[in-house]
Amino acid sequence: MTGHLLLNHAGASPMSAAALAALQAHLALESRLGPMEAGDAVAPQLQRLREDAARLLNAGTDEVAFLSSGSAAFGAAWSAFTHKTPLRHGDRILVGRQEWGGNLATYQRSGASVEVLPCREDGSVDAEASAALIDERVRWISLTWLPANGGLINGAAALGQVARAAGVPYFIDAGQAVGQLPVDVQALGCDVLKSAGRKHLRGPRGTALLYVRKGFLNQLEPPWVDVSGGYFETAEQPVALRLALQVAITEALEIGIEAIAVHVQGLAARLRQRLAELPHVRVHDLGNGTRSGLVSFTVEGEAAPATRARLAQQGIHVGANGVPYTPLDMQARGLDGIVRASFSWLNNPADIERLASAL
């Protein structure tokens, strides 16, 4: 064994040397000039961050906001929506079966009925069947595009066509997609989309992207305002973190999101094949055809956290997800936990054999 092997990029990816240098350089600048003056000095770089993020999502620069986490980004949009028009008894929210647990818990506290969208045999959302569920009581449609518990890629664009035709607000949790798959909010047809910066983008913790379609703003009213902030942003911001995020986005765009997708999907496919050769390992990924760079599995007779700990002792770092991450899907499949290996463009085929040998 040589060194640490990171296979938990779906949890958080390490920053590049350039991103780390940008963060450290700005903290040093703040210590010399003062935080306010240092912020003024890097205003052009912050504007470039907005431009690059818009390019990454195929959005307008006035449709992108930066927050501290994916949950904060979702919460900002959701609270603005419900503050404008509170939900009432009898209203309906439609969610995918793989809905992220934090989103689901928020919806369940809203007073509206939360209903699960139908799935195809492979576990992916069935957009055509979903259309039949929509009536005037449906206030919000929510889809986790790439679930946290495996390699499924939901048909987000197809569901977007259904939502747009019905005139229902459509939210996409793209936390596992941004930086791993090409993201085009125009093609997706979503009104709101969010992602943390720390995962496949390899940005720092404490950063997130929020997209809100400009034409959807008239249906929103943030419950709080800041004198000199933006619609979803405050004037106070972690400038060093955002400069590091800007470098991370630039690097991803320079490598090419399409190239990243091909690389990580290829590695994940090879890992699934390799794990299938191990009689005591079971792969749990849903979906037919193209799958993401996330691979979920369990080891016979060993709980997921124990597998994760055993691998960590050998310098191999994977994730272990319990029911709260994707409760509807985990409960539907009778799973109480999975081990998750997730790739980035940093990984290579040798990493697959090292993991398989350790298992």
C-alpha cells in the first residue's frame, strides 16, 4: 500500500493546489490590507466566479447565487417560495423516490402532502407516469438528479418537460451532478437547482451554487433582506472560499465536464464489474445504461460503517450511507446502509484493483 486512496468524492473532494493557493493568498491579503479592502481588491475575480458559474450551468449571471452549503441554497429558495405563498392543507409536493433526506424532512414539515413520483423498473423516475399525478393542488416538484446512494441517473430533463407543461415549479438537487455531468439548466427545464461546491467540483467546504430562473423570481419573496446583499446572498461573504471555488470551476471547465463524465463513468463501470466477481460483495446500483461515478455495495456479514472503517485502516477512503440520506429509496429496497465508492478525474484503473483486493 502506498499513500491514501480517496474514493469518497461524492462526499467531499480535495481542493487542487491552485485552489488552495488562492484561498491562502487571500487570507494573507486580508491580514495585510484588512478584510474589507482585500475584498475590494479582488472584485474582478469575484465577478469572474459569477461568470464561470453561469457558464458551468448555462445560466445568466443574474440567475446564480453563492451560499455556504447545498442545504443553505435549497433553504434560501424554498423559504422564499413558501414565504410568498404559504402552503396549506391539501397542497401537494411530488418528490422522487431517491429524494435527499434533508429536502424530504423540510417538505414533510410544510403542511402539504408529500407524494412519491412513480419509478420505472430500473428505479429511475417515470416522467410519463408522473404527468398523470399532476393537478391544480401540486405546488412543487422535486427531484434528486443523481442519488447519494448509488449510480442511478434520473431523467431530470424529461421530468422538466412535464413540470413546465403543467406550470408547476420544478427543483433539482444536483449535488452529485455538478462537476461530474454536463449541466444545462435550459435543457433541464428547472426553476431552481442547487449544488455544494465541495464534491465533484473540488471546491472548498462552505461553498455552494444556487440557480434560480429569472422568470421564476416573481413567485419568490425572501423572508429576510440584507441592505447591500443580493436576492439570496448577504453582503458578508467568505471571499477566500469563493476565490478557491472560482479556481475549482475554472479547472473543471478547462478539463471539460464531458471528459470528466466519460472518465468517472468508465471507472465506475469497471468497478461494478470487478465487484461482481467477488462472491461476498453485492452491488446495489439502480439504473440501466449509463450510470454515474458512484458505486454502492455491501459486504456479506459486515455493516457498511464497519466496511468503511476497515478500508480506512488500509488507507482507502470510501463513504458509508445510512437510511437518513435517501430514506424513501433505502426503505423501499430494505437497505439499512450501503458502502459508496465515488470517483473523480484524479482516479485511475489501479485504484479499482486496490479497492477490490482490500475487500
